[in-house]
Amino acid sequence: MADKPEIVQIKMDKTLHSQIQAPTKALQIKIDSNKSVVVYNHIQGYILEALMKAVFTDAH
């Protein structure tokens, strides 16, 4: 019996999968009466920067 490895069953907590959050709306900017921009969480910084430069063309 000493030369046989002991096998122990483990169960992983299911909360590991629940930590991954689905995208949710973080910001909505109304451009005019028919246009709006929706920004979701987890957006990459360079994408957000390009979006803000496109929306606010007079910003420096």
C-alpha cells in the first residue's frame, strides 16, 4: 500500500467563473438627436482616447 500514490478528489469553487464579468455600459454620450456613443467597461485606453478625440474634435 505504501508504494501506491494516494488519489484525492478535489472540487473547484464555481465562483472562479463568476469573477469574469460581462461587459456593462459605463458611459453614454449623446452627440445629437439621432446619435450617441456608448462606452462599455474594460475598454482599452488607446481605443477610448481615439474615441474621445473623434467625438470632441476641438479638444487638445
